[in-house]
Amino acid sequence: MEIAYRIVAGLLGVFYLYAGGKKVVQTKEQLAPMMGWVDTVPMGLVRIIGVLELLGVVGLILPPLTGIAPWLAVVAALGFVVLQVLATALHLSRGEAKVIGLNVVLVVLAGVTAWLATVW
């Protein structure tokens, strides 16, 4: 189970490292083609979401690696579940039901990661 956790958490980590990093460093104009929702959300909130995603990656990877507070991995994974449920709600409120496929996949991956973090 530990290997499965590392694989799934690694996949989530790479995704959120990329997405969170973009939200932290890029302008609204640079983000808009990839993330159309940034035009309806204040840029400060976009930056906060990016920072939370980066902190979530740290929470997924470091505690299991170091053995210090491994429960943080469960918290980080559940945080990603909440984040993607809220993202799905935002897309649905904007009439973008066709683009929630990635959100659903990320909810499932984060849920599996949370479960795997509890079983080993």
C-alpha cells in the first residue's frame, strides 16, 4: 500500500505543483486561456488557492517521507478533495458542466490518496 500511496500522491503532487505554481506566479491574463474562471475571482484569491495547493503538495509528500506527523498527508489529501468539490461547484455555476471531468478525476485521486494514507 505504501508504494500505491507514493504513486498516487506523486501524481497529485506533480499536478498541483504545476497548477499551484502557475497560480502563484502568473498574471490573470496569462492564466485566463487555461483557467477561464480567473476572470470571475479576485486575483488575491487565485494566489491564495495556488499557495494552498503548494502547501498541500508539501503535506502529501514530506510527512510520509520523514515519518513526522504522517496524519498531515490525510489532511492534505482531504483538502484537495474539498478544493475540487468547490472547483466543480464553481464550474457548474458558470454553466461549464463539460469541463468538470478533470475535477472528478482529481476528487477520486485525492480520495484514494487519503484512504491509502490511512491504511499504511
